Amino acid sequence: MKVIIQIPCFNEARTLPQTLAELPRNLPGADTVEWLVVDDGSRDDTVAVAKAHGVDHVVSLGRNRGLAAAFQAGLAACLERGADIIVNTDADNQYRAEGIPALIRPIVEGQADYVIGVRAIAAIEHFSSLKKMLQRCGSLVVRLASGTDIPDATSGFRALSRTAAQEMQIFSRYTYTLETIIQAGQKGLRLAWTPVAVNPPTRPSRLMRSIPEYVLNSVSTIVRVFV
């Protein structure tokens, strides 16, 4: 069984070495573990840093197309390279890589197609009260729209089986997190979640640059899925 860990990147030369240093090369149930970086039009040394730190595959989009497009391109590249399980994590080292074995376990054991790493939102000190409230509200809406019980819909730390990855068709230009959960629920894929830990922030969020923008884009994403 081959596991590929994909990391969408846009100008992540500073944070990528730390992220890669914590990624595993061996996982329970996996014969092979490979790393893949999706370069979303970076203007810094992201690609050179990735290669210098042992990344197996680099996929360059040529220009900045956004997180959703980078995630979709990563899935396609992982499938082409024979991945049985695809793990997605962020280049800013937000998620602790020690959670990857628990993330893939339900897929390895044949109990799930798509697994979300759920953060303890209420306990994250660097999240403001407003951000925590928005996270809870957004996750509630996604649960209702998808018919699933995922308590942290915006987490980017997730694992997909080959079947689940083949089913994903992302239309949003903003983010893949909400849309793929709704799609998975509507397509009857087996979703599961597992608690994961996070690291202190290494840079400001690029998705939540302002509260109104975040709300508008999230609502637009959910509406577009149904349309």
C-alpha cells in the first residue's frame, strides 16, 4: 500500500523545512510513504527548499491558482503516482504530523473512505472568540448540508482513499475543505474523524484575511456545491 503525503504550497520556503522535518517515512499498514509538494506559483525558493529536503515529487502550477486548485492538482498527481491513500497537510506546520497514523488507520482497516483530523477548536489559544464561533457555525452548516457528523469542517489535515480522491471534483476557487465534505456526504462515501493536535502559528492565516471575506466565501462555496 502506497501513502503519499501532499502539501499545497505558496511561498512557503521559510516554514516548509520544519513541516518536512516532522513528516514520517514509515507508517503502519503502508509499504511506501512518499511526499509530494504542489507549488502554487510560488515566487520564493519553495521548490528548491522542497527538493533539498527530500521531497519525492514536485508539481508546479505555473501561476498562483489558489488553495482549492492546488489541492485538486495534488490529488490528481498522487493518483497518477499510484497512491492508495492521500494525506493532505499544510505547509505552515499547523498540524502535528504525529497524528498521521491515526488519520489513515480507518482507511487502512477498511472502515472509512475519507478521514478528517479534528482540532480542539475551543482550546486553541491563538484563535479569537469570533473565529472559534465562526468555525463552530460553519461546521454545523456543513454537517447539515452533508449529512455527516464532522465537528471541524475547515481542518485541512485529512486523509482520502484512492476511491474518495477519484470522486472529488472541486469547483470553488477559495478552499476545498467545506466542499469536499459535502460532496463526500452526498456521494455516500464513508466519512470519519479523529482528534489531532496543532502547533503554534508560524504565520498569519491566508484564508481568513478578514471576517466578512471568510463568511462570504464560505457561504458562496456551500451554495455553489448545491447549484
